[in-house]
Amino acid sequence: MGAESVQPTLRGTSSSSSSFRELFAEPDNRRAALIGGFSVALSVCTLAARLLGLLPRGLTVVIVILASAVAVRVALWFSKRSASSLASARISRMIAYAGLCTAAVSIIASLPVVTRNGGFGDFTTDLLQHLWTLLLLAVLAAPVRTLPWRAFIGAAFAGYLAVSQLAYLIGRPVINSLGQASTLAVGLYVPVTEQLLEALPVLIFVLIAIRSQRQRPSAVDCALFAAWVGAGYAIYENAEFGRVGGSFSGAGAISFLFPSSTTQTVFLTTTLVAGHMVWDALVGLGIGVSFLYGHRYRLAWLAAPVAFLVALAEHCVTNSLSVTVTGTGPFVVRLLKTLTLNGHLSVFLLVAGLILMLLIEWRAVRSGGDIRQWIQLPPPLAGQRSSRLARLQLAPAATSSGTEAAPASRLPESPVLIDSFRGTP
């Protein structure tokens, strides 16, 4: 790199550092940053205390919801200022990193309690199986990814720490009332509440994202984000119940892609249990397609309900199998098994949907950069992709003359949007 290219970078860094100091010196900004950081720390520490058995679940959920609401409000406040101030974006990242570090320490500290049923060995095996699939999904999403790695890690922590506790709080009273062997409670109520709660993080993310007309994530981002939520939830649940049964060969090629998936032989047939990560990824993809592309594609709104119903149907079948004591089972369960191709439908839809959306969004993005940049995703590249995706998603399907609208990749860049990311460390 020549001297002429180094100097502007140094000036940009000095300028951004100066603007950062000036912004943090403002009382309102400093107060908001402290409130946001305290809210994140309080939320994570409360969850850690619950995992260690120091707090009841009800009180834990209330504190976490209130603290998280404050943290999200602060993050939104800073995000509005980020468009005109690079320092605001840096403060937001500082809060995010503080929350991730606190969450990681809390999870590590609670491992002896969480793994008391299955042991650390099973926990590690389950963790590696989920990470393998997440790695494959990340490679697939690399050409159109717009979210930084901290967003996905935060999603996993949310599934592990928050969604799992909220699901227990909502589901346990019904199970205690109707009994552990109740198909209504275990086979219907629990799957419905769990799928709704696991879809909540990606739904909130997308609802915030579509408020922007200039920058938007990809639908593949949404699937990957949701997969991390589901992985976090599944890892905690499996550790809590002391179970791990996946492998790289139990279900052929599916096991290679999704080794955390298991099989069950009931009703004289073998059923695939895709698992929370696959179900959530499918729902996340459906939400992304419906909300991001509803303006462009007439039938895009169907993606979210169809994905949710498929995931819910397979989840209901899986839970119903766990309480089945007869050789035939309820007719509804057998019907759902057939309609979901013995649990394979979610996997087929997820793989096909990811490939289809990857082709559509890659045509619009056409971003440069080498493999290293795709992995690291520097802010200028993320901004460029988000800008092009926004124009793709908001463009009409056809012009008034009936011809196809110009591809988003041919539209001019948004210099203001892209420049707001330049110089970001």
C-alpha cells in the first residue's frame, strides 16, 4: 500500500476517534451508553443467577424482559444517530461487545449446573454438531451476508439464555397441570409456545430492519440468524435433559449436513427429528422472504406461515412420539407424519429455499472482495450489500409497461449510506 493510500486512512481514523470522544463527552450520549451497558449486564447476570439456581424463573424472566427492553430502546436511539455519527455506531458496538462477553462468562460459569444430567462430554458433542451445521450455513450465506458475526453469536446467546427460560416459564405450568404424558400439553401446547418464542428474535430483527428504506439484510441473513437462535435453544435443552443422539451417518446425507438431527422409529416407520436449529432456520427464512420481499413478489407473504406450519407440524409429531404408548398413535399425528414426509419436509424446504434466495440475492449484490473479506465482512462491503438488497426488495416486480424492473445491481450506489461505514474499525 502506497503512502498516498495510508494517509487518508490515518486521517479518517484520527477524525473518527475525535468524533467518538466528542460524542461520548455529551451528557445525553454518555448517560444512554451507561444505561444500555447496565441493562445488558443486568439481563445477562440475572440469567446466569437463574442457571446457578439463585433466582426463581418468574422473577428472572420479568427482570430480563424489562432490562432487554431498555437495552433495545438505547440501541435504537443510537442507531438513529449512527447515520450521521460514526462515534454513535462505535458506542453501540461497545455495548454489544460488553453484553456478549458478559453472556459468555455467565454461560461458562453455569456449565457445571446445566450439564449435571448429561455430563460435559455430551454437551461438547452436541455443541460441535450444531456448530458444524452453522459453519456450513455461514459458508453458503457468505456471498450475501450483511450481518456481523457478533449478531449471530448474540442470537445464539439469546436462544440459550433467554428463550429457554421463557419457554420453561410458559410451558411448565401446563405440563404440571395436564401431566407429562399428556399429548395436548407435550404434543401441542409446548411446540406452539416454543416455536413462537424462538421466532420472536428474528421477527423483532426483521421488523426493525424493514423500517429502513436504504439498507436491509438478506433473507439468507434471517435464516442464519434464526438458526443461531435455534442452536442456542437446542444446546441448552439437550444439556438440561441430558440427551445427545445425533451423528454424521444416521440419516445419510442429511446427517452430514445436520448431524444434530436424530431419528425415531415409531408407528413402524422411521421419522427424522430435524431439531430446533433446522425448524428455526426455516421459519427465519420464511419471515425474511415474507417481510423483506412482500413488496416485490406477490406470493411472498405465504412463505412465513407455510414455514411456521411445517416446523410446527414436525415439532408436534416429535413431541407426540415421546409420549406415545401405543403402536398406532393418534390419527392426527400419523397424518402429520405423512404430510411432513416423516420429518424430512423441513430439511427439503430449507435447503431449496436457501439455494433459491441465494441465487436471487447474489444477482442483486454482485459484491467484490476476496474470500477473506467475505468472512470478515468489513463495514463498507456490508453497507454496499445492504444498499443493493434494499433496492432489490423495494423495487416493483414490473414497470408500468409490463417489463421487468432494472436489476438492483445496476442502480447507482448510495454514497451517503456507504460513506457512513468507511473508516469503521
